[in-house]
Amino acid sequence: MSREIEMKNKIFELYKPNSLIEFLDFYKKNPDERFVYVVQQPAPNINILSASDFGYLVICLPNREQAILSTTPYIHKMRKNLRDIRSQDYLLAVGDPVIIGISASLASKATNGRYNMLKWDRQEKRYYPLEVDEN
């Protein structure tokens, strides 16, 4: 069964209060939609819009945040941001490697060890979905 790929044109930024409220409302009203949780807003020269072929983009953190002295604030932030992730959603690993690791760990916990990630292929210039199944 092939799923028609269609770009989703709405982007949610969870670190902005109005966008967070809008996301939570949209999520409740559209339970069958898929979402791509982007760990951090990418740098301005990186275009991730083609990832929206896999679902609505949900950007968890602004692009300049880094875990330097402690991971605790990011564990709390990402636990909150990823609390609604489901096994049919995707995680897009962009940003600080430590925060990406924290996010993958939390996505695993939230989905009982089964979640999806998107991997960028530089040669093909497209994202490929990868399933992570720890069971």
C-alpha cells in the first residue's frame, strides 16, 4: 500500500507560546496526522522543508541552544516537547548532538522503543525514513 506523499505547509515552533498552543489544538483536532519532530531549528542556510513530505514540522528548540554545563534543562524541555510523539511520527536529528541523543532516548521511552527517524541523503538530496525498533 503506497501512501501519497504530500508536503504539509504548517510549521509549529514549540518554543514560541502561541505556536505551542496552536500545535496542541491542531494535534487534538487531527489525530490521524503525522508529525516530524525537529530537534532544533536548523541554521538559516539549511532547508528542511522537504521533511514535511512525512508530516507537519514541529520544531522543538531554537537553533542556538547547546547543552554545555548540564543536560538537565534539555531533558526537561525535550520530555515536554516529545510527550505526544507516537510510533508513526518521525524524529529529525538537527542541532546539538547531545540534545539529539537526549531526544532519541526520550522518543524511545515515549513509544516503547519503536519510533521513526529521517535521514538526509546528500547524493539523492532527499530524506529517507528509518524505523528504530529496540524490541
